Amino acid sequence: MFLTQQAKRQGRSHFGGSSVRRVKGSTLIEVLVAFLLLSFTLLGIAGLLGATTRYQLGVEGRSKMTLLYNDLTNRVRSNPTQVAAYLYNTASWSTQQAAIPARVKDCSGTAATATAAAALLSCTAAERAADDLWVMRSAVRAAIPQGSLLVGGSGANGLTTTFLWFDKDTTKDDGTPLRQSAECTTSMTGVPLNTCCPTVAAVSSTPGVRCLNFTFIL
């Protein structure tokens, strides 16, 4: 009788200890699974934040280009006899990365000294067009990364303004392009025509260079 009760107690003790060990083991697995799920969640959030930042930078850059485009159209329309002087469509993107030539004459209307004001009043229409182009090229360079400007077309058929810039988010760390602006062709329409690069830009072999085209009629 005594042996039987002792055996029962030993059996209950053994069963209880095994149960405790199984509970402890299950808890550890659950914790590891929770950490794994948390890690995936954090990685997803980090990727989402990175994508959001890239989109914000892209939107900001395009907003700046829209303002610059409006500025250029106003300058051309206020000097309609010199439309041809605003054309700048023979320099490639790599050529434009060099320093912009010095300003010849300040005709912008922002002269701060009496001498500059006198020079401003003496500007001819051609000189004002040349100075407008210098101002716009300088503004594009300052507003967007490695920014460049091309202006083509004619007063009769409309002027096409192309903004070129280097978009580091379109390249991998090793320089392999993720997206590459296509070269403009006569068959393009719609969005491809708005985002292609003119042949003269010569960027087909330069990963990361992007283009955005605007066309306006005087």
C-alpha cells in the first residue's frame, strides 16, 4: 500500500515536471516567432519610408521644374521678337556639366547699384534674351541635381523646354541603372514623349540621367 502511493506520487511528480519543461519550450518558440514577425514588420516599414522619401524628393524636384518652366515662358513671351535667341539645343548633358560662362550683362531688372541700373536700362532685346537664358541655366543648375537645360523648337511651332538632371535613386550602388530615360523619337506620344531625352543630350549611355519636357506656344 505504501509503495503504491509512493509510486503514484512519483508518477505525478514526473508528469508535472515534463509538463513544465514542455511549457517552457513552447514559450521560447513563441518568443522567437514573435521576434521574427517583428523583424519582417520593421523591414517593411523601413522600405516604405525609403520609398516615400524618394517619391517626396521626386515631387519636390518636379515642382521646382514647373516653377522654372513658368519663369522661362514669361521671359520669352515678354520678349517675343527674340524667340530665336532663347534657343539652346546644341549642348549635350555632359558638356553642360562644365561651369556656365560668366554673365555678360545684367538685364534681369534686379540691379542693385546705380551703375548696374544704368546698364539695365541700356539692354537691347537681344541682350535681354541672352541674359534671360543665363539666368535660367543658373537657376536650373542650382535647383536640381546636376541640372541642365535645353530649349528647342520655334516660335511658329512652339518651344520645347527640356530639364535634365541626375537622379541617384534610379541607380544601384554599383551604378547599374534601374530606370533609364529613353531617347526621343518621332513616333513617341503621351508620357514617353514627356520624359524622353533629346538626341543632342547624348545620355543614352549615362545611367541615372532623367529628362522632363514641356512645350508651349507663344
